[in-house]
Amino acid sequence: MTANPLSAHLKALIAADGPLTVARYMREALLHPEHGYYTTREPFGTAGDFITAPEISQVFGELISLWCAAVWQQSGSPERMALIEFGPGRGTLMADALRAARIVPGFSGAIDVHLVEASPRLRSLQRETLADTGVTWHDSLETLPRLPSLVIGNEFFDALPIRQLIYRGGAWRERCIVWDDHSDAPRWSDMAAPDTLIRQMPERAAVPAEGDIFEICEDGRLTAGAIAQHIALHGGAGLFLDYGHGKSAYGDTFQALRRHRYVDVLDAPGTADLTAHVDFDALLASAAASGCSCFGTVTQGQFLSALGVEARVERLAQEASPRQTMTLRSSARRLIEPTEMGTLFKAVAIAAPEVDALPGFGPPRSL
Ligand SMILES: C[S@@+](CC[C@H](N)C(=O)[O-])C[C@H]1O[C@@H](n2cnc3c(N)ncnc32)[C@H](O)[C@@H]1O
């Protein structure tokens, strides 16, 4: 392992508190106030560690904006509606969305922009990107305005910490990280799993085999439930895109990306992006329990195609140079093609209980 300041901090933490759950490790590695990944790094783009859909094509944010405008109209075009983004990164999606919002009469003037962002460094980047916009930042949902709301999030839930259960010798145990004094590095171990964690597994889970892993994102479930409560109470809808699986399943999806390559999740913590696939079933079950209608999953390719991605690209191409047209078309293909981001990435939506249709989705699901 490459030693670094965050490793020294983790070593001290393990000495003081004992083994770390995967969630605690992820939280420290991503958001430690001095040495965390999101606090210190510029992760986005070709020079960074990964690239996200809004950084690939402006069309992504524009189509999400048109989805929001359609929901605003469906809600009776209220005079004020909050547009809330969770985990806005560089602010690119929001900038593209606000530009596109101007083409829908009345919509731009009706929305108040709110960003929920944990990283102070990314907040200042968002402040630069959205310099001409009145924006309010929030640490959590508790301070969000009591208004009908359009809530969006792209690659937000995959950054939230997961816990991992592992099936060993006929029982579920919790995977954890301990300090190995011989190699002076963190290593994997497992410990007794609390009943409260095991009870969060789906009732109809398949019979496990030795070594099977089940991941639980408690923060994701709580956040989805709280967003759903907000929407059920104040009206509106939420749209979330991320990579993950539509049905809860066994598997180890905890991963680290550095400079666009997969690396060991325990190597040089704080210098690689750590994520896990989103269990959309579990998120929607939390939203349903809070009283919302739930839609999806649909693949990102299906969703963007249903919103008219090709037509939007060709419209932009009419005013673009041949070179720009090539880029517009190839980046849109990257978003929708099954071999690129079209299938692994998925969209889900939630809405106030009386809503029975949303653009880009089939009928609501029963969960
Ligand atoms: C993978 S980035 C996605 C950025 C952006 N949505 C995009 O598509 O380019 C994850 C974002 O979520 C933020 N984030 C991570 N954990 C968070 C938390 N607990 N609360 C709020 N924001 C969080 C990160 O700082 C970052 O802005």
C-alpha cells in the first residue's frame, strides 16, 4: 500500500475504535475534512479519475431540464418550485439545465435553485460555474425549502457509503477493515454482524453460498426515504441516474477508480474515487414506504431516447461546425449505447402519491 496522511489517520482510528466498517472507511476516504478524496482532488474529466454524463455532453443536463419542466407543467405550473440537486459535482448539469429552462415559458422564473453538497471545495467550484444564478447550498435535506420540489441527482447515490455482509460458515458476518502490523497497511477481515443490519436484507433473498456478499447503503436508503417524504408532503418529483442493478442481488461492487483505471480499494485511501453499484430496488422500497409513487428502473439509453436525445443533438447540429457536430453525435452515443453508458446506467423516479405518469417512464411500480 502507498502510505499517505489519510492512512496514518485510519491506522490511529482503528487503534482507538477497532475494525472499521466499509461505510466508515468510505466516509473517511471520500470526505475527511483535510485528506478526503472529494475535499482535496479534482476528480472529473480526462485529467481526473472519471467522467460523468453531464461532463460528456451538454444534452444530458438539457434533457433533464425538459423533464423537470414537464413535471412542473404536470403539477399545474406553480409560481414557485424548488429545483434541488444532490451531489452537483462541478455544477455542469445545473448550468446546462438552467440554460435549457429558459426555452419553456414561465419555468425559469418559477424555480429556486438549491444544491445539497458535502464537499466545501466542490461548493466553491459550483459557485464559479453558477456565478449568475441565485443558489442556496445545504448540508442535508433538513434545511430545504417547504415548496413543491424537483429533485435531481446524477451519480450521487453511488458515492454514499455502503456496508457489506459476507456469508461465512452458515451465517452472515460484516466485512471490515483492520490494520495489519506486519505490512503496516489496512487489510480485510470480518466481524459479528449486528441484527439490525441483517434485518435490512430483502425477505426473498436467494439462498446464499459461502463467500456471498450483500451490500447495504443505509445512507442511500435514509436519503431516498427523506426525499420521498419531502415530495409526498410538498409535491413534485425526483429523478436519479446512476450505475447499478435494478434487482437486489449478491455481489461485491465496491470499487476504486484512479486516472480512469480500477485500483485496489484499500490502496492509498483518499487518492481514488470509491463507489458501489446502486441497489435501485432498495432505494425505491424506501421511497415507497414514505408514500411516493415509484417509477423505473429504465436504462439511461431508454430514458434519454424517450426524451428525444437524437432530435436534440440534430437540432444543435444545425448551428454547429462539422467538427462540433461529430463531437455532439459521438458524445450522445456514449451516453446511450449499450456498450458504453446506456445499459449499466439506469434512471428511477419518484413522485407525489397521486402522480401516475412521468415522462420517460412506464406506469408506476408496486413495491
Ligand atoms: C460522482 S460525483 C457526481 C457529480 C455530478 N452529479 C456529476 O454527474 O458530474 C458525487 C457528488 O456527490 C457529492 N457527495 C458525496 N457524498 C455526499 C453527501 N453525503 N452529501 C452531499 N453530497 C455528497 C460529491 O461531493 C460530488 O459532488
